[in-house]
Amino acid sequence: MTSDSNVLVTEMEFESDIKREPNSLRHWWRYLQYKSTAEAASKNQLFERCLQHLPSSYKIWFQYLTERTLQVVDRPLDNKAWENVNKVFERALVYMGKMPRIWTEYILFLIRQRKITQTRRTIDRALQTLPITQHDKIWKVAMVFLKEDYLPVETACRLWNRYLQLEPFLVEDFVLYLKKQQQPKWNNVIVNTFIKALNDSSFVSVKGRTKHDIWVELCHLMSKLGSDLKLEDSNLTIDKVIRSGIKRFPNEVGQLWCALADHSIRCGLFDKARALYEEGIASVSTVKDFSQIFDSYTQFEESLLTAKMDELDSEPDSTPQSNIDSYTAALMSVTGSSMDLSEEVDYRLERLQHLLDRRPELLNTVVLRQNPHNVHEWHKRVSIFKSQPEMVIRTYTDAVKTVDVTKALGKPHSLWTGFARFYEDRKELGAARGVFENAVKTPFKSIDELASVWCEYTEMEVRHQKYRRALDHLRVATATNFSGQGSWKKSSDERVQDRVWRSVKLWSLYADLNESLCTLQSTKRVYDRMVYLKVVTPKILLNYASLLKDKSEWEEAFKIYQQGIALFQWPIVHDVWVEYIDCFVRRLKGGKVERTRDLLEQCVSKVPKKFALRFYMMYVHFEERFGLARQCLAIYDRALAKVSQDELPGLFHNYIRTAKKFFEITRSREIYHKAIDMLPAKMVLPFILEFIELEKKLGEIDRARALYEHASQYIDPRRSGADEFFDTWKDFERDHGNVTTFAKMSGVRRAIDERYANLPDLEEAARIARETRAAKEEEEKKIQPGAKREYSSIEK
């Protein structure tokens, strides 16, 4: 009784507040919140009372509609409660017509009821009522309606067309919707929609597709429709649409040509399809497009052949009227001949084989259309027609006319030489000479290309024993257009024909021909001209000197060597100096010693440290054979300051050997002292041991003991050989020393051991590090790649 009285008192309080202020939203909202757990009828009655006083309150209407919607969700669709809620929505729109949320909730509520007409009309009313800036909210809900399976496609298409006026870039979503219907009758709509989108220059695919992709899809769809296609624009045809796409995308037209030919095939126009395939192959400029068209062309011919073979197998004895192409049919009608089914099969098989045989030629044509300056492809085209001389001549002629030497990819001169070689192989020397005469007038990009043409021209004449012509060609090629020494500065307006005399290859061939066919004087003039013009290499200069030596013109050969020394710098001149000195010494054999010394002095005064040892040893050997012994030692002293440090040990060994050979044995002492002073620590120990042996032979025990003590500072007891050294010293002291000297030797050894005991062994540490690194690499090789990646990620 107490609880009922409390409820009554509370409701009376709310009623009192409302009665006192009936238009107060706060009082009504508190009352509604209090009644939120009450029965539906009670809540609805309270909402109705509230709306009589506050009909323009969006908050109350939205809460009321939400409550009424939740009340009917679990009821069947044929229940009257659904219609009552619809009436409430209609009443709300009278006051809330400018609120898009009310419209969207109403449309979604109607979609649940599957009321197609009412939903469509509500969408129309919403779009008419709301401003254009809020239409996107309505269309989002309309898209939900369009995706419902129960919606007729015709109705959906009308809604889509209206939506595309607002969002024209969503054409692909509309097409995707129509494709999902899987009904052929909508293909015309897809085609016309695509055409409108592609005609719009501002159209951009929201799915990231290019216009080319859309064109390809459109053309394939149009080709499949064939005669069933109906375009909205009566002036358009399939041929016009696809060809406009081909003009718009000239670099990616393979699929478009295939679609155009496929349309003709579906219409039964096989001759037109072949013509389209041929036209496509003749117009494409990429290998990808060519491959697509040629593969489609081949499949088309194979399908026709297979159909005829099946027809022949099913009716082997019959001779029906064959479906041959119009050209063959017209030819047969003129000649009065006929063709049975088996003959037509053979004819189609031959046609297919001819198409396959043409593939290399057609592909080469496409590549040359892409880059007509590709020399390699022109050579490949010649090899394709190697069995057809007329086509080879035509190909070479087109090549030399088409290829621009400044843009050529490859060696353009090889086209001219190949053309001439073709005529030469056919014994047509006159035509070959005509080709070469035109080739040498061509403005090639580099001297080497023109020089190669002149060399090929000359070698052709030599092969046919036309030696006079060969020499005349080289004489013309190497002629200079100036008087005086050659200038190597390239002028911007200087033709390559005016610079070809700088080619070493051309002059080398000229010299070789003169040496083989002409007199010595003529050959010398050519070589002298080469030296004068500075178109000579060390090898050519040595060949010239060798030729003069064979003819016993030694002084002339020496002059050539001198000219080479003046022309070239180190290290290029190295071989020239070696040959010059060797030739000079062998020729004079001790005569004119001073002249030889001057030559050797000239060489060693400028020789780099890298080559110094060889020339100083040549100097020493000359003095040993033909000069003075003391001069040899002076040369060794000079060489010590010129050679590199790695060559010093070998030089000191030769120095000591020469001193022992020509002088007293004691003379070598000062050389050993120099070696000990100049050599680094890792190289000096062998010389000290040799010095000790020398002193022991001379009976100089104290000097030998002092050398042992000096050598001990270069001994590392942690290395191999240390024990052997101290054992040798111990034997020496046992034979020649006493207790004092032996004790001193032992003290030196202990001092050395103590000194190295606390020092880190760097070499041993480096060796251990190398071994550790090698072991780690070996373990990593055994680990699987996946485990290795996982292990490395764990380490990180």
C-alpha cells in the first residue's frame, strides 16, 4: 500500500509540473524518462500528450519514433502495428520535414517492411523536401534499398540513373550491380553507361582503373553482343567505337583489335576478321600487342581448320559446298575450278602454316616500327630473308636509308659492310664497290665506324687480289686536308671524313699492306707519316723498329726508338725502353760504352719507382760485361734510393753477390751494414745471419757475437724460429765463448722473454678472430633460411 501511494504521489508531482508549465520540454522529458519502464500503451499515450503541446520538438519526435519502431520489430510484417508506425512517421514528417534523420529512419523502416513503392516514393519526397547539400544522407540509405534482392532491376536502374546525376563517378558500381544480375538483357545498359562515362573527359575511376581498362572491357562486351547490341546513339557502330579506342590508346591496342575481329567472327564475317587481324599486326608498335593479336589470329585459323576436319570426319564421302573465303571463291569462279572438302582442309592447313612461317617477319616488323634505328633487328631481318636475294637487297636498302647514325642502336657501319659482303658472296664486285663508295660518304658518328668501312673495303680488294685498288683506297682514306703536324682538337663543324686519318686501325692496315706488297722505302714513308701524325702505338712503333732491324738498318731503328721515347710517357713507354736498351747492347756488344751509358742514364733518370729495379739491373749487367766493377757498385747505391721497399731484399742480395764476385770479401761488410740500416725489421734478420756467417769465416768472433746480440732484438719468442736462433747462438758460445759470454747470452734471452710476456700477441689475436669468423659463417650456412630470419629477428 505504501509503494502504490509513492507511485501515485510521484506521478501527481509530474502531472502538477506539466499542468503548471505545459510547454516546458524539461518537465515533459523528466516525465518520459520516469515512464521509460512502463508499458508500451502508457508510454505511447504520454508521448501523444507531449506532442500535442510540443509538436515541433525534434527530441521528442525522435524518441517517440524510436520507441514505436522497437515495439514492432518482433511482430510479423502483416501486423497492423507496422502500418500504425508508418502513420506516426507521416505525422512526424509534417513537423520534421527538414530533418534528414527522420527521413532516413522512415526509409529504413519501410525497407524492413519490403514496401517497394512506398519506399521509392518516400525517397522521392525526401529528395524533393531536403536541400541538395543533404541529399547524400538520403542516397546512403537508398543504396541499402538498391542492394535488396526483392527489388526489381528496372526500379533499381531508375534509382541508379538518378543517383549517377549526383555522383557520376560511381558508374562502375552501377555496372557491377548489373553484372551481378547475370541477365543478358542488361548488357546494352552496361555498354551505353560505359560509353557515356568514356565520353566525359572529367571521368575518373574511383576503383583505380585506367580508361584503357574500361575501353577493353567495353570492347569485349560489345564484341560478344554482336547483332543484339542496341546503342542509344544511332550514329555509333561497334566498329566506330572500337576504332576510336584504338586511336586514343595507340600503345595498348592488342586487346581492342582482338575484340574488333572477334565481333566480325561472331557475325560470320571471316574474311573481314582476317583483314582486321592483318591491319592490327601492321599497325601495332609493341611486342605485347603483336603477341596478343597473333595468338588470337592463330587460334581463329586453327578453329576453322578443326571445324573443317570434324566435318570431313563426319561426312567422308560427301562433297558439300565449302565455306571458303571470298577471294578464293572469286578466283575459282573465274578459272572455273572447284574445291571439295578434303582439298579445302589442305588449303586451310597450308594457310595456317604460312601464317606461322610469317611470324618472325611480322615480329621483326613490329620491333623496327618501335625503333627503326635498331641495327641488330635489321640484321635479324636480313637473316629471315636469307633465301630470298631480292628481299635481302630491299632490306639492306631500306636499312641504310632509314637508320640515322646519330640515333642508331648498335653499329650502323655493319649494315653497309654486310650489304657489300652480300654482293661479294654473289660475285658482284661492282655492286659491292658501289655500296662501299656510298658508305664512305656517310656521316658516321665516330671515326672508328668510318675506319672499319675503309678496312672492309680494302680487305675485300685484297681477297680478290686487287692489291693496287686496296692501296689506293687506303691512300685516299689516310689523306690529310692540311699541311703540317696533325691537330687532335675536334672542331664542331668538322666532318668525320676529314678526321678519319686519326684512326690507328686504318694506318696499321696501310702499313701492313705496304710491308707485304711494296718496297721498304714505301713502307718507311707510311710508318714515318704515322709517327709524324702521332697515330702510332708502342706496338706499331716496335714493329717498325723490328722491320728496320731485319733489314740491318740499325741506326734508323735507334732513331725510331728515340722518337717513341719522345712520344710516349711512363708507363706506356716501358716496352719501348726495354727493346731499345736490349737492341742497343746486343748490337754494339761493348763498343761505344759511353754512348750506352748515356742511354741507360737517360732511362734511369726518369724511370718511376715501380719499374726502376729492372732497368737498374740492366745497367748493372751492362757494366759487369763491358764496363767497370766499381761502376756496378755505384749503380747499386743509386738503385737503393729508387726502388720500392719490397724490392730492397732482392737488390741487396744481388749487390752482395756482385761485391763478392769482383772485390775482396771484406767489401761486403759495408753492404751488410747498409742492409741492416735500410731494411724494415721483418726483413733484416736473414741478412744479419748471413753477416754472422761471414764474420765467423773471417775469424771475427767478437764481431759475430755483437751481431748475435743485435739480432736478438728482432726475435719474437712466440714465433717459430726463435728457438733455432738461440740454439745457434748457444752452439756459437759453446765453441767460441766462455762462462761470461754464455751467461750474457742467457740474460739476453731471459730479458726478451720477460719483455714479450706482457705484450699482446696481435698476430695470434688476428688469427683467432679469423678462425672464429669462419666458424660462424659455416654455422650460418647450415641454418635454414626461415630459422635464420627468425634468429636474426630475436637478436634485434
